[in-house]
Amino acid sequence: MEPITWFIHKYVMHGFLWSLHKDHHDHSHEGAFEKNDYFFFIFSIPAILLFYFGSRDGLTFPFFLGLGITLYGIAYFFVHDIFIHQRIKILRDTNSPYLLAIRRAHKQHHKHVQKEDGECFGFLFVPIKYFKIYFKNS
């Protein structure tokens, strides 16, 4: 899922669907929800369809693709929305070099408020330089 997520983030969210992702970078939204949150529904549609078609004749390959998308979405919610952006104020303190590297790379990604010139489009796998910062200190 990570290469697909990287591609979608860089070329779809920072491309033709920037209008939905923009408020996640420039914080131009009001209230608790962002237009960016529509991606939850956009990505859930293929998962639901894969679950449906993959379970009609037993559990076939499409079912497990849908499961992969769903599990990745759950990981995204906990790591991105809760841990990184603190949309629910838990999981603030960590000494985990891995989690700190992910948080740092995401901060670098948000340094760019325009759709161009972005960096660190990955989610669970980020450039090694961010891991080096925290693993040498542990």
C-alpha cells in the first residue's frame, strides 16, 4: 500500500484533487473537519466494492485487497490524524525513534503550503535521514 499511497498523495492529492487537500496544508478550514477528510469516503468506496465482490463466492483475492485498504486506512487514522496531527489529544509523548522520524518527515511535508515543491509524500516509510536523527540519539 505504501507505494500506492505515495503516488496518490503526490500526483492526486497534490495534483488534480488539490482543492480537497489544500486546507490540510494551509489550515484555511473552520471547525474540526477539513475538505481533506473527504478522502476517507473516496478511499472507502473501492474498499467496500472489493469487500462486496470478493465475498460473493467465498473470500477471494478482491476481498483481501479491500481488507488491505481498510487496515491501511485504520493505520492512517491512528498515526496521521491522532499521533501526528493530534486531532484527538492522545499519544502525544513518545520516545520511539521510528514514530519521531515519521512525525518529523510529516512536519517537513507540511512546510510546503502549496501543491508544488513538496517532499516526504510517504506515510509509514519516510527518507532515511529522518530515522538517522532519532536512532543515533537513542
